[in-house]
Amino acid sequence: MSMAQSREDSVPIPDMYERLRILQQYKHIAIVGVSADPYRPSHFVAIYMQAEGYDIIPINPRYAGKTLLGKRVYASLKEAREAGETIEIVDVFRKPADTPPIAREAIEIGARVLWLQLGVRNDEAGEIARAAGLTFVQDRCVKIEHARFFGGLHTVGLNTGVILSRKLEEPKQG
């Protein structure tokens, strides 16, 4: 796995090839801090990723026990896991200061990736996650990354195509 230094961070984040691999390999995403308000970014990300075939597990204590996008909302990652949910990616829409405990909980429930959304950065959470073997992404939107790699930007009426100006190919070894 090649790593790129994230903007102003000491914890390296996966490069675009690794982010593409994450989105190809893992299909179960817990969205921590998801909102029931359809105008909130977390809600739109959940709709988009669900429409693209991902299993969304909504996490928000405010809505625990209710249904959002046809899925039961859980108060915590641990509650979701105990209910039998498979969680591979933990996608976080919370304040940066809230992320280290979420990183610990992601480790506890056996997640593979801790992904902090666009604008959410916390090196401590990254260090916790990486020390336990999780892949760590911060300050990136899972929906934007998916749209970049798979051409989904048209989903909201934008027909801009893929953001990248070059074809994705595996990096040459050697």
C-alpha cells in the first residue's frame, strides 16, 4: 500500500489507488453521525452509497431504534455489531475531537477502515486506528471519492463525468 502525506497532517493517508481498492473491496459502511435531515451531507452520502450498492448502517444516538433509509439506526458501532451488522468501513461525520473514541470503538468491533469525512481531521484517531491495523483516511468524502472513481457525479444532476484527468492504472512495481 502506498501512502501519501495528507494536507498538513503527520499521519499519511492512502493514495488514490488504495482508496479505490477500499471502495472496491468493502461494501458495509457504518455512517457515524448520520442525519435524518435530507439536506445534510451525511444523509446525502448515505443515500448515494446505498444507491451504489453499499450496505449502510446508520449510527446516531439521537435516532436510535428508528428507521432511516430502510435501515435500523443504532446508538453506537458496538450496538450495531451486537445486532449482527457487518461493519467494514466506519465513515465519520463528527467533530474532530470526537474521533479518537470512535477509532477505539471501530477497532473493538473489527472494522477494517476508519474514514473521517471531508473537513474532519484528527491525527490521534489516525494513530490509534493505524496502530491496530486499520486503514485510515481523513478529510475525504467517501461519496466524492466513489464518484471520482466510478463516474457517479451525475447522480445529483451533474453530468461532469469523472474528476480525474488520467486513466486509473495500478502503479508499476519495481
